[in-house]
Amino acid sequence: MRYLTPRKSAVGLGAAHEGTQHHWQMTVSAVALAILTPLFMITIACAIGLPRELVVAYFGRPLPALITGLFVIVGMVHFIKGTRIMIDDYCHGWTRKAAIILSAIFGWAVIAAAVYALVRMGLGAIIVL
Amino acid sequence: MADVNRGNRPLSPHLQVYRLPLAAVTSIMTRITGHALVAGIVLIVWWLVAAVASPGAFACADWVMRSWLGFIILTGSMWALWYHMLAGIRHLFYDAGYGLEIGQAERSSQALIAGSVLLAILTLIIFFLF
């Protein structure tokens, strides 16, 4: 006798009701990052070694700013969801909760820092113009 | 005691001396590279924030970026990023149900290592040429 009702197996969400959502979000961000990764590498490679004024001017331009911003945001969201998988595998109980919270705080802090820097550089370029 | 066939039964794996297959190693490396990439992104974001903070802060971050430690972190991250990206693409194929046979996984693991090293060397060459 199967305990799983036909409706349950059709919905396919399992006991936790959210695993498929997490997996799908990882798939979407993975495809986005596969496109962004080469672009981001080129963007950063062009900026390394420049003096400060040129770095600020470079990231004030639309394409480097958009690529860097998108990569950091999508990348860190992918990171938060990715560490969640590892935390669920290796940590239990209170440690698990603390690790999930810390990973989310850290990830969003990195996003905020990058967006702040890019906005400052973008506005700087407008003021100079 | 029951009369069991002691010579012919399968042995349980001896966990201390068990050598991981290549597909298992490349799978674990996906997770390790993904988490290690934090070092590279933190260094780059620190450098970006320092550029808008002050000349002194930028001089400090830029010095770290260009030091041998920065070179190791950035070059390592660059390889890890290629590796994690190729492994992620392999995972998309796994999810779609392709490449799951042992022989296929073995071959894709070899391609993964070779491809990531090749792309990393290519990236370094292009970076130092231009």
C-alpha cells in the first residue's frame, strides 16, 4: 500500500514543501551566472592595475557597472542558496540556524557594499559631466 | 552458526583506505570551489568600496590586490570560477538526465579538470598579453 496520495505525488513537493523551489532557483541563477562569468572576468581584468581615478571612471560606465552589479547580486544570492545546501548537509539544530542566518547576513552585506560602491562611482561620473 | 559462504561474498568498503573515484572528487571540488570563491569576491568588493572611500583606503586595497597574496587569491579564484561554472553546466545536464552513467561521469570529470585548467591558463595568457 502506498501512503503517498496521487495528488501528493502529482504536486511533487515532498515533506518540506519547498525543496523543488530552491533547486529551481539554483538552476535559474546558475544559467544567469554561466553568461555573466566570462563577462565579469573580462570586466575585472580590464580594471586591475588602473589608478584610483581611472577605476572610478571605469566603473562609472554603464557596461562595467551593470556586469559587476549583476554578477555580485546574482552570485551572492546563488552563494546564500548554495551554502544553505552545505549547511543542511553538515550542521544540525542550533548550529544550522546560526549558520543559515550568518550566511544570509554575509551575502547581503557583500551585495550592499558592491551596490554602494557602484552607485557612488556612477553618480561621480554624472557630477563630473 | 549458519553455514555461510565466506570466500565469495562482497566485501564492505574499507573506509580508511577507500580511494574516491574521479567523479566523486570532481563533485566534491564543485562544492569546495564554490565556497572558496568567497575570498575572491570579498577582495574585489573591498577594492571597489575602497576606491570610493579614500585614496589611502584604495592604496591599501590595491596593494593587496597586486601583492603576491592578491595574485594567488585572484588567480585561484579565476580557476575556481571556471571550474565551478563548468561543473555547474555539467549539473544542468545531470538534472536533465544526461551523462549519469559511470563511464560518462568519468569522462566528463576528466573534461572538467582539463577544461578548467586550460581556460585558466588561457585567461592568464590573455591577461598578461593585453
